[in-house]
Amino acid sequence: MKTLSLSDNWLVTSIKILSSGGIVIFPSDTVYGALVDATNNKAVEKLIRFKSRPPGKPISVFVDSFSMLAKYAKLTASQNETLNELLPGPFTVILDSKYIVNSMLESEKGTLGLRFPTFEPIIRLVNEFEKPLSATSANMSGHSPHYSVQSLLKDFSQTKKDLVDLIVDAGELPRNKPSTIIDLTSSEIKLLRQGDILLSNQKTFISKSASQTQKIAQHLITKYASFASIKPLIIILQGPMGAGKTQFVKGVGSYLGISDIVSPTFVVYYEYPVNKSGIKNLIHVDLFDIQESEEFNHLGLGHYLKPGHVWCIEWGEKSGPIIEKLKQEAYVIDITISYQGNDERSLIIDTHIYDHIIN
């Protein structure tokens, strides 16, 4: 069993081992996973022995694009629309299989779980390998997932260690839950496993805590950040006091490497320098104290209507006087946050912008 880090020449070695039917323990956006060639019968049999997986229990696969996903699963127009709203991201989607991968990975109903993550090393590996890879956590069936190589090695018997051909060590992973599993094979989305992100439909996300609101924000900005290099990206947040608008901005800031997000209520907006994904600045705007439309003329926000800027506007209900200009010069995403009782909130994301982006 060989161990490499992400700073080593892991790609060539991983592809060589996967091509020969081996098992590679690899980091992901959630937990450490056990990867094999999903089209190689012997490799899948070896994986099932390694996992001590009960017969008939399906295993999902990683893909690197929508086109690869469509190659291995059947898609309707409605399912495709839902996938465009959710992926890439921390979701496993269940679809009817085209029966190209090994049948032991599929369910008895002929369905297949697919993961299209945002984690760059996984995307790069699948892209170079040009075939889907198993997307199962690197733990024994029924055991907890692992966030470090040290933890998983303690969990492996020597027999299990002997089945592993390579470990790619990325250190301690963030404590993200395994992916949310959603079944798209019927007319309504069915939640089969709860991860960090909950949803009631493809446009409505559910948050039960400040940290979940931040996770939803991180998911959204991860999907759209690259488009800010073409036009400014503006996220307009609406919702009552205390609904979680600032928590959402903190989630965006976390993805962009900003840890000191505070509400700019008394100064209207703050500018945070950024150096990630072609983004130069995060502009955090709070319109709570804006009373007259003429006040917008004195804010100087037009200076930030340039590529490389991401805006988050709290109290977006008051953005009416400038909304048409923003829609003309930027990619605008509307988010409405509302209370659902106790600590639960719904976040409705108007993703008509997605159609505008891809066209």
C-alpha cells in the first residue's frame, strides 16, 4: 500500500492503479472515499470485499460533468432542469441507469447514484481517467466515515489494508457530512439521506441553523463564482430581521477566504479584497437604512459594476431603484429567506439567472 499527498505526483499513479483494477483511497468534498473503475468487474468485486458491503446494496459513482452523467444515466427534461439547479455540489442524485457501469453498483430497480462534486482533485482525476469512479466512503459498511487517513487506518484490519493499493492523503478534511441523497426517479424529489444541505425542491433549500445557512451559501457561490470573471455577480437577499441574511453572506465570505464579515448597517457597504477564482472583491451591502431612491446616487456602488466583483445585498427589498441597471450589467441571483417555524428557514433561490448564464 503506497501513500502520496496532493502535492506529489498523485494523478499519474492514481490512474495507473485504477486502470489495473486497484483501489485508491482519495479525499473528496465530504469524506475520504474508496475509488475504483466503475466499469471494471474485478475492481468492483474487490471494492465490495473491502467494504464488506451486503449483497444488493448499491454504490454511487463520481462523474466530472453533465455530459458524463448523461452518458451513464437516463434523463428527462425535468430531471435535467433539476440537476442544473443542484449540481455540481454535495448531492448524490438517483436516476435510472443506462446499464453501462458494473451492475453491482446499481440498485435492484436498475437505478444508479451519481455524484458531480465541486472538489477539483476528484474532477481532475475522473476527467483524466475518462470513466466514472466509485463514490463510496472509505469505511467498513456500518462504520462512521473518515476525515483523516490516520482515522481510517485505525479502522482497517490488515486484511482490508492489503486490499488498498494507494492512499492519497490530503490531511484532515473539513467536517462536512456525507452527501445529501435525493431520488429523482419520480415526479417529486425524495430525500433519502440528509447531508449538510436540505431541500424541499430544486429551488427551495431548508436551513435549521446558522451553519446550514452558511453551507447553502457556500454551495451557491461555488457553482457561480467563476462567472464573476465575465460580469459582476450580485446576490440579492430578502427576508425579515434575523432571518439569516448576514449568515448567508458569511458563508459566501468563508468560500472566498474572508473570516471577518460583519453587517455594514451604519456605512451601507463594506469592500473585502479577495484573491480567488478570478474574484477581486466582495461587496457587502446593507440597504436597511435607505429611505429614498435618491440616496442610491450617492453610494458610489457603480464603481463595482465590473468583472471580478461579487456583491451580496441585504434588505434587497429596497433595491428597486437600481435593480434594472444591475440586471443589465451583472448576473443577479434573488434569494428570499423566510421563517418556517422554530429555527427552520426556507431559502428560495431564483435561478432564472442560470438559464441566462448558460445561454
